Amino acid sequence: MPQDHPDKWMKNAVNRDLALTVACVASLVLIVGPWSAGCSDDTSVSADSGVGDGTVSGDGSATRDGDPGPGPDGKGTPCPEPIQKPVGSDWPEVFVGRDACDDNGQGTRDAPFCTFTAAFDAVPEAPAVVTVLDGQYRLVDSWPEGKSRIHLSRPGTADAYFLIRADEGAMPVLIGSVPIAAGVWQDAGNGLWRTSAEFLEFDPTGLWTTDETRIIHVMEMRNGVRSHANTSDVMDPGTWTKADDSGTGCGRDNQGCFLYIRPPAGMDMTQATFEASQGQFLSAIGCPYMVMEGLTFRYTQPSASHFEGSDYLLVQDNDFGHNANGDDNSYSIFIAYSQGVMVRRNLAHDSRYWGGNGSNSKGITFMVSGDEADLWACSNEVWGMLNGGITTKGGVSNLHVVGNWIHDVGQCIQPPGPRCNWKGCDGEGDEGHTYPGGNWTIRENILERCGSGIAYASNEDSSNEYGSRVFNNLFIDCKHGIHVSQWSVGQMVRNNAFIGSGVGIYFNNSAGEKRWPDWFLNRGFDSDFNVFHVDDSIVARVDWTGSGDHPLTLDTYRASYAGETHSLEANPSLDASDQYKPLAGSPCLNTGDPSVYKNATKVNIGLWPFFLPDSK
């Protein structure tokens, strides 16, 4: 669950009922603040209103926003409208529902299909609409035999695409788990309780109480694979594992195995009910122009949905919550090998894998995409990730991260380095190819309570990445606002405000030889016109030893290095009760670098580049 912001600048748009009886995804349009205009006000794909007017060009050229201009209400240019045209009145439409449903029927509103499998089979090609009525849906009922997801391929066009949507005003919840009823747990001694795992078809990677509290998995490495720990290692309240009758951790097979829990304090295990994750909604491969909107996902593994080879995909107004994975990455949503994708106005939270420090616990994730048409991540709220909020698995270029609120995560945004395909890099064989990374535009986001707000790629291959542009963001209480890797190249940082605890900019050299900020500056790191009101404006970690951190004030930094010439150490005087707009007399007013916005002559520092206090 997100922590309530004390100033309540932004409403949580979804009423997350603890028993999953309410999931108001349709009300995501209530998101307020800089984010309400970060993307279009159009909230649905329907025959009445449509998805947009096609302002994004087919080759992506119209989506470049290297120099966004002024937008409405003191913000920068909003994200473009998606390329999809309005739904055709003659498109076939089928319904999925809980009441009076019949998989052998016609899938009408009054007699809908019971399962997504039946609905998808009834509309085998685009254009088509699958409308989901109110209710809770166990995805296990829709999976093909022996599978933990639906495999879907519905290629479409901007004029004729495949649409999966919540019915107007409906709040459908798609559940990727199997329930564990009260009364099945037995006292296993030594404070542990257990129940047989043999009723589960797939190896569970996540376990939650039905009030959405995650029970933390305890793992161990076995033959180089992350696996379930022995019961002797399940020591902390609120932890679990899967093990055999003797307490030895099991592998992926559930036969002869039990789920063991050391319950949280105060939990009555004779009455407790749980959800054990089993799979995901769908794996959509080859679904260009597809649209998914208004759905709530709970208790999935290894992601709520997986998209691959799906150019101009539109994912909007969904809630991706409570996802898990074991020996690999956990993603709220995963998108790969796809161009021109837009992900907007979604919630993503609590995605976690077993990997200790959580580096593979990810939220909205892209991989090897964006080199042919720009990608967009707009007006999303992401929280509760051990690692990345909006992140990648490498090879992602030309991503615009605009107007998001990312909080309570390890790293909010992670511009990547390049990535090679599975056949090799450029020049390695006939089919090897290197996908570039970088050239991201990151603007007008709130990045709050994090390990790193922006964490640049930290592997040697990232020396070939494109530089990214980070401007007019607000960093609040981040351990490191901007985390600069020794491998980062050509990064531009402008007009950002750093407030609260932590460090503004952190130069991280993990090499054995000492490297001071001039080494990073010589590789193209370019930062200026920022406001710092944090514990330390700049810290240089000059080598890998524990004594390598050197705090620098702006004055001491300027005395030795280029950059930050126009930056300030001052209270930015922002109105926390009104979406962090600058107050009258704020040092942020008209002190930013106007060159980052097209045709601008005066620009503020922070989230509101063109707002003036007397314009309220």
C-alpha cells in the first residue's frame, strides 16, 4: 500500500478494498496534479470517444520531444495522443462476465462468456472488442490445460485493432492465484504451520493473505538456482517456504511438499485465508496496436501480462498489483521488442522476486524497444518495488518518462545501456544485432522516498549508450537523487529540485583507481540550473572503498569542476499543498534553463516550468 503523502497532492485513484470486492480502476482519471495533463484527457477507447486523433506518426517521427514546448496550465507539452483511431461501430464485440455466463453461448452482454479463453476464441482476429463486466475472475479458469497464461496473437492496425477493456463503470479484478481456505493449516511445531502444496498445479512464487499482505518468501541457492529454503531458515514472523515432510526445501514440483508459514504476530491460523500465485493473464506476442484498459490484476507471476512484438501497444488505466517470481525477474508488466508503445495512467505496485537485494523486482519494464518509434510512459503511479519503478532489461531507447509519481522504491527510473540479441551483437554473425540504450527524456516527474531517483546504467557496455535528458523533475527524500555510474555517457541534467533528506547528485566510481567528478564531466555529464535543499548537494565516491565518499557543497564543487554554474543551494519554496507549485518569491521562478523547452524564454526550476503564482 502506498504511504499517504502528508500534503495529499495526488489522490490514489483506486479504492483497494482489502477483500478485493472493489477495484475502481475506471476512476484512474481522477489522478490530479501535474499528471492530469501529462497525457490526454481522453480516458477510454470506445465507439463514442475514441482513443485519439492519430497525432503520432506511423514511423514515430512525430513523437520526438527533445525540445517540448509549453503545455497547458504551466506544464510542459503533454504526451501525444495514441495512434489508435476510434472503435468502429461494426467491430465484433463479446463480453466476459460472472452472472448468467455460458462458454457455449454467444458472449452477449446478457449472456456473457465465463472465461477469457472462450471470448478470445470467439473473436480470432482484429478488429474486435472483448469487454469485461463487473466481478472477480480466477485466471486459472481461463488457462489452457497445463498452461499458466493465455497465449494471444491478434495483429491489428491503427484503424482496426484488438481491444480488451473493462465495461464502462465496471471494476473487474483478474486474479492469478489459487485460494487457500481457512481451516486447512496444521500446527507443524516450533511456531510453524503447514498445508499440503499438492493442490497447486504450478510452483508458487508469491503468497499473500486475502487482505493483500505479502508473506515474505525465504529462499536459498541450490545448484545455482534460487529455490525454496529449508523450514529451519523460516525464522521471522510473516515468512514462508515450500518444503517436504522433513522440512527440506522443495524444488518446482509440488508433489510431497507443503507450504510452511511462520505467521505474523496475532494471526489466527485456524481462520486465516491466503492466495498462492500461479500465473498471469496473457502472453501477447505479435499484437501490434492492441489496447488493454481498465483492468485490475492481483496475485500474478511472473508478471500480470507479457507483451512482445506488439508495436504501438496502448496500456492504460490498469492496476497491476501483487506480483511475484522466483528464480527470475518479477514484473508488474513486461514489454519487449515493441515500437511506439504508450503506457499511461496505470498503477503498479508490489512486484517482488526472491533475489535478496531485489535487483530483479521491477514495475513497468521495457526491453529492446524504441529504436524505430518512440515509447511513452505517462502519468503512472508506481510504488513498493524493491528495485525499479520504470525500468528496463536493456536495449531501450527513445523512451519519454513524463508526469509520473514513483515512490517507495529502490530505483525510480533506470535508463539502460545497449543490449545484444540472443544471436550476438552487431558484426557477430549474420543475424547478430545490438539494440541501443538511452536517449530518454525524463521530465516533470515526482520521485519520492527512493534509493535512487535516476540510476544510470552501471555496466561497461553502457559506455555505448545514448545520453538521456533529465529536466524539471522533483526529487524528495531520495538517498541519491541522480546516481551517476562510471559508465554513464553524455547525460544532461537541468531544472531539477532536490529536497528533503539524502544526496542530490552522487558520482559513483566503483573502480579501484580514484576518479573525481572531472572524470564524469569529461564523459559528457552536464548538470546545471538545479536547486538543492538536501543533506548533501553533491557527493563523489572516488573509489570503491568505504572511505571514498566526499560530500561537496556547490561552492566547493564549482571551485574545482565545471558545471552547476547557475544552480542554487536554497529552500525552493514550493507549495506542498498545491502540487508543489512554486510560491511567490521562490528561487525556482524564472531561474531554469529555457533551452530545454522549445520557444521558451523563461522557465522555472521544478515540476511547473511555466507556472507563475499570480496565474492561480
